[in-house]
Amino acid sequence: MSEPYPSAARRLLIVGAYGVVGEQIAAIMTREHPDVALWLAGRSVEKAAALAQRIPGATAMRVDLDEPDPLGALSEMPDIVLAAANDANNNLLRAALARDIAYVDVTRWTERMVEAAQVVERHQPSQPVLFASGWMAGVVATVSADLARRFDKVDSLEFDVLFALKDKAGPNSFEYADRLRVPFTVRVDGKPTRKMPFSDPKLVIFSGGRTFTCVRFDTPDQVTLPQVLDIPTVASRVTYDDASVMGFMRFMIGSGLWTVLSLPLFDSVRRSLLFNPGPGAPHEVRISAAGSRGGAVGARESLSVIDPLGQTHMTAIGAVVQIERLMGVHGLATPSGGLSYPDQVVDPAKAVDRLVRLGLSVAPAPAG
């Protein structure tokens, strides 16, 4: 239920509101916080208006991220801006910084997050700027922060994603996935190490005893978790719930055929392979930490994080919890001004409890 806010008015602008994730964020916000004014925006005001008709009290408006000042045409300004669409040129970020408006982003891959962080640090805003572009809008980072609190020292943290091929997905997911030839940097024993997508295969046991081969992929969590939680080794891997599809993709990439498919001529072919969303399926992540606690070394603990409504819903509730942090509700402390990440939540247990109340399942993972 809604709670009183630190300030009298809360106006939330969701840019990309009529996308698969944005629409769910709007629905959850209006259910949980009916007295927050929702401004639903995107390049198409017609699509925003169609969504606003289904969201009680919402207002539709046009915000185009390709314009130098996407907020310039608004007659009044929001209290919080949420980027649920790809702010590739940082136009929305700069517009929010120029007006000292709190900003949340859930769309960036690692390189773009690092570049945007430099923009924020140069500006030194007094309002919080929260980059929640890690896996599923900071869900993994939040649960990882809570898991890390159970150790005296975490030496390594790994999370493995079970991606259901029948799950829903938005168009941004194709752009994110279409980076299978791009190397990325991870931390191994505190040292930066370059890795390639689909490298370092590992068998992982998920819920129900299901075993899949997971491979490396790039996520912003591999930058923020070592930085924020001081974890020397952090690794993320992914697999599909169809072993034949996973085997095909590993062959295409390992053989070099994917390099040919990466030519612009084959854009439609890659899209058909990487972006073929279904009606919905559960989304699962296994998070495992190893370190010392209680004076003993070699301690390990693993959690299974599942959203029965799928990856887009997990992203939506992750985004809502980040918004609630900025609002300072449900016992979540508001971040101070400037750049911050989900990993820096003051009380991760409260944030995880909030995620659970919004539909997430967090439980001990199967042994192995």
C-alpha cells in the first residue's frame, strides 16, 4: 500500500512507458502507489495515450530520446525520471542533470553505463542518479548484497541465468544480446581480465535438479559488484532452457560463423535467432557466494531467485524497488546525491523483502 512521502508531491516520468517492461512498471506503480502522478512518455504520444487510458490517473506525453533536450517541451518537470528505453546518447540523462532531477536507468549495457557514469561524475548533481542496469534492473545486485552480508568476507560471487525461450522480451533485449563478438572485462582475484561471450562453460544445477551448461556473458554487475562490495572475483553466465539451442549457439560462435552472421546483411537472421519472444515463462537466476564467516574459510551459500511471471516482470519489480528507494518508502533509505547503484542499498534485506512482496521468490538453491 501507499505510504507518506518525504515531500508533498511525487511526479514520476517513465520514458519508454509503452514498452513491455515500461507498461508493467506503470501498472505496478499505480497499484502500489496510487497517489504518485504517473507521466507515461515515449516518441509516440499516441501509444503513450493508449496506455494512459488503461492506467488510472496517468498522463501521456511525448519525450523523444533522439532530441538534444528530451525534457525541453514539458510545461513542468517531474520529481523522478525513469529511463525504460535506451538513452543511447545520454540526452535524457543530461536533461535530467541540467535540471537536477532524480534519475533511474534500467537499460544500459556495461560500456554505456561506464560512459554515463563519467557524465554524472563530471556534473556532480545534488539529486541521486541511480544506474540499475544490472541483471533485471538491479535484482541480482540487490540479492547479492544481501547474500554478501551473511559472510565476513566474500572471495567470489557467481550468478547463472536460466533464460526461458518462451519468455516475453522487449526490443531492447535484442540489442543487448546482439553483442556476442564483443569482449568484456571481469575481475578475477581482483585483477581485470578480458573474456569473450560464450566462453568458460560450466554445469549449473537450477531448481528441480535441472542441469544446464552456462557460459560467460557481459553484465554491468561484473563492474559494480566488485567495486561496491569489494568482491575480488565476480562472474555471470547464462544458458537457454533448450539444450539444443544452446549447443547450436555455442557452435556458431566457436566456429566463427557468427562473425559472418554479424554483418549488416544478416541483421534479420540474427534477430530471428536472438529475439523470438513467447507468451511468458518463469525466469530463474542462481546466485552463489564463497568466502569466510564465523572464523571459518571455504563457506558457501547459493540462492535461487525466480520470478514466475518472467524476465520482464522481474525487471519491472526491480525498477519499482529502485524508484521506491528514491522515494524513501517501505523502509528503504534514499541514496545521497550523485551516482549510485543497487548494490549500495543501505539495508539489502529490506529491499529483498520488498522484491518478494512484489512477486519474487528467493530460496536456497539446490546443492551442487
